[in-house]
Amino acid sequence: MLQAREWGKDFKYGYIMIDKCRQEMAAVRQLVLSKDAQDWLLCYFHLLQEWERFASSKDSGLERPAQHILLVQLAALAHTRSEALFREKVGRIGQAVRGGWGGLLGAAS
């Protein structure tokens, strides 16, 4: 942050891409709250990696076929061509999550 201030008192970060490091998230969150950054983006690789770890854990309660379907659906989000379709797909995944994963197999279409 000090280096950015040296570039000019009005300097603002745009979007900052980070991995899933909690310390980075907390630091960037402070930049966003102080209006020194527009927002942050989570690295796509790290997002999928974290979901894969969760899906394969006992805490998820998912059997192997449902784990695969969830990860395929999450990976497919990167190739969605419109924001409306992206939101629709995320909504279906969210419904499956909130429904205790029971709807996950039906959300695959």
C-alpha cells in the first residue's frame, strides 16, 4: 500500500486477483472497504481446488458420482457465455447445496 501511495495520492487499485489465502483476503478486503481498491477476484484454479477438497471430504456428504457432477458444473461456469446463464447455473447449484445435495444429480442438465 505504501508503494502505491508513492505513485500518487489518488492511486486506486482496480481488481486484485488473489488465491485463497485468508491473510490476503483480509488485507484486500480492507483495501476495498477503504475504497483503495475496486474489488477482488479469486483465482479460478484455487476456487476449483478448494471445492474439490471440500467435495471429496467426509464433511460434504457427497458420494463419488455427485462429487464429479458438482466439480464438472463448477468448471463449466468458466465457459458460460452470458451473465444471465451464469446466474441461472449458479442458482441451480445453490439450490442443490441448500437442498442438502439431493438435487445435485438433477442440476446436471
